[in-house]
Amino acid sequence: MTTNENSNGNSIEPKGWNEIKTNDSWMVFKIMAEFVEGFQTLYKIGPCVSVFGSARLKEDHPYYALAEEISYRITREGFGIISGGSGGIMEAANKGAKRGKGHSVGLNIELPFEQEANSYIDKDKLMHFDYFFVRKVMFMKYAQGFVVLPGGFGTMDELFEALTLIQTGKSDRFPVILVGKEYWSGLIDWIKDRLIEENMVSPQDLDLLQVVDNADEVVHIIREFYLGSVIKPNF
């Protein structure tokens, strides 16, 4: 009996399985092309901070205004801004970068429900990805800091990706700043009461995060972290 047969000697592969395997093999080249395009585009942009948060928030939301102000202030410190390229917090981040005359980068993702890129991204710094994992590599590799405003599953995914890579030494340490103490307090309490209490992470792992409420605090953390340093791409 081969590994593709059951105990009766019948094939257990679904119809079209060979076609699926062939398509998976060719997918490697598409993935590689996204990596190559991303590397070639982003290595030229200089030091940047990635800003994350919900795409669902409208322009009149306080967090939108806060994301714009934070991004503006960061660009005045000499950093560019990388966002997910869509609306909400991402749009606000690119809008702030544009106002501050800094590099405004958008890493958009193709989704079944159309995700349009916002209009504040530099035309030569707008990229489109099919694969979330390739896009996350770009967020990590070319950022000197993460500023995380309130968001949903995607924001959490990007946050914990960063924390895991720093925790495990796969990435150099850089500032990871949560904005909105009221919003993030439940998560911080859960980390303390569950993850640390049950020895899932070490108490010092909580030091990888800083929680703030305003743009002044964000800028202060980034400025102090890189004081006297030669900032370079994160690779």
C-alpha cells in the first residue's frame, strides 16, 4: 500500500489533487516575485516607523486624528511612515506623513472585498500584495519602530508578530508602542494575569511593550531609543 492509498488499496487523493499540487508549486514564483519587488522598493526609503490600526475608523474619529498627528510628528523626527495602505488609521498615518513631508509608504493587500489604497501614499511607494505573510515581512524588515493604535484581528496579528520576533531574537529590538491606554488595558491585564501568571511568557517580556496616550509620548520614546544611534534598515 502506498501513502496515497487506504487499507483497501483505493486512492485517497481528492479529484484534481495533482492540479492543486502543480498550482502550489508555481505559487512559489509569485511569492518570490512579491518578496523581490518589496525588497527592491523598500530598501531605498530610509528609516521608517510602521503605524497600524483599524481600517474601519472614519475621519471624524478621535483615533484617526491622533494617528495623523503621531505620524506627522514622527516624520518631523526624520522617519518615514509605513502603513497598510488602506483607510481608517492607515489613511490617517499616510496623511500625517504627507503633511510632514516625509516618506509615505503604503503596503496594500488584495482582498476579496476590495481594499482601495488611500490617496496620501507616495506614488512610487505604493505596493500591492496577495500574501499577508510577505506583507508582514516588509512591515518588519524596514521599520525602526511599531506604533499600534486600536484595531482588530489584523492589528493584533501584526503586533504579536513583532513581539514574537523580538522576543525570540529573530529581529533586533525596536520600540513597540501601543496608543490608547483605555483600549489596550484589557490586553495588558490578560498578559499579566494569564500569560505571565501561568508562565507562558516571562515577566520581562512585558517590557517589550510601552503603552501611551498621546503623540508627545510616542515621539519621546522613539527619540530616546535612537538617541546617539546610527539608524539603519532593520536587517
